[in-house]
Amino acid sequence: MVLLDGKALSLKILNNVKEKVSKLDRIPHLVVILVGDDSASKIYVNNKKKAAEKVGIKSTVIELPSDTNENDLLDKIQELNNNDDVTGILVQLPLPEQIDKNKIITAISPKKDVDGFSPENVGRLATGLEPYFYPATPQGIIMLLDEYGIKIEGKDAVILGRSNIVGKPMAQMLLKRNATVTICHSYTKEIEDKIKTADILISAVGKKIVRCKMGYKNSVVIDVGIHRDSNGKLTGDVDFDYVSPSCGFISPVPGGVGPMTIASLMFNASKVYN
Ligand code: GUN
């Protein structure tokens, strides 16, 4: 069994991004908007800011109160869309309930949408047009698979979870690379049987869901989940000790997909379109 070292690859990618940024005529400027005081979101936003600083990307965090209304946030996004100094805009999710996240995501200029969540970027990915940005987590997973020489073409990929952030764009990106893709979700029957058919399993559910032996000894297991167990220890969707002896490659939590997501986001934030 080979451990997919996302930490090591993320450092390599961040170094490449840093070198690229140092040669740009214009310094990219990422603006991250955080609405409210969700504690996990604060940590994520802080990590993004620190990573941007490390690679020489200018970053600004705009913190707005939890009672911010939708129109005020839309106005702020419009202002950032029109500001030529700003090259990337990211609105941290989740948003407070009075704000419709789809309206907000739709308002971000596709050429500044470093998350790749806007309908234009999602539609571009789905139709086979090149999106301006690929969503960071799936893009980071593809980078990790490529780094370890894992072939995607012709493989059976099983994705657990159908979120707009991971599951759905992951499916599109794997399809683009000629995998056969199955997406499982809370209504899927006999998930374990589906898991066992996977050459590549990607779990993005947010709870301990994978506790079975893989069907093939060379199968690849990617764990996107990250949460704390009852002892406060960081853990993923996959029961690592139980599953790892049955597969060929596996990404750990922490040190797998998490650092790759940040590196992949910085790769996006270094792209300047306007
Ligand atoms: N919340 C959890 N993951 C993400 C992400 O990738 N982007 C944004 N904007 N918010 C998130």
C-alpha cells in the first residue's frame, strides 16, 4: 500500500506557484469574504490567507457580520468585480441563512471566480469548454493522482457525495479524463457493493462511511472528509486502519487532500485574467 502524500506534493506546487508569481508583471490579488463567525470557516480563511502570503499573492480578508443582508453582499461583490486591482474573489461557504448562496456565487465574475463555482465555470466544465478555474479540491485530487502516475482513463471511479464543491465537479473532471463514474449519495442502495467495484474511490461525505475491504488490491482510496472524532482527533471518511491493507494507494487524513486543496487554490489564485 502506497500513502498518497498530499503534504509533500502541496509544498512542491506552492513552490512552483511562488516562482511563477515572482515572474508575473502584475501581483495577483485574492479577496476572501467571510460572513459571520463560523469557527471552522475562520480557520479555513486564515489558512488561505497564510498560503497566499507564502507564495507572494496579495490577499485581503473582508469580514462581514452574520446579519449582513444579501444586497449588501451583492454590492460588495459588484465593487470587487469592477476593481481592476482584484484578480480573485472567494466567498467562504457556508453563508448565513438569510443569504442565498447561489445568488452570491452567480454574481462573482467568472474570470475572478477562483473557486470555479459560478454557473459559467460549472457549465464550461460540463460542456467541455475550458473553465477559467477548476474547483480546488477536485483539481488537487487530480494533481495527486497524476503525481503518483495513477491512470484515470478507462478506470471505474466511485464518488461518495454529490456536493457542488467536491462530488459533482469531481465527476466531471474524471469524466473528462475518460473514467467511468458512479456518484453515490444518501439515496443510493447498497453503497458497499458500489465501493467494491471502484478502481478509484473518492469519499466526500463528512462522516465515517468507508469501512469495508476494497474489491481490487490496486484500487485507490481518496479521503476528502475531515472532522474530529469523539477524542478530538482529526479523522476522515475512511476507516484507515481497516481499509488501507486492502488497497494499492490511499490518502491519509490529515496530510492528504487538505493541503492539496490549499495548494490547488493558490494555483488558481495565481491566474490573472483581467
Ligand atoms: N467551504 C468549504 N469548502 C469551501 C471551498 O472550497 N470554497 C469556499 N468558498 N467555501 C468552502
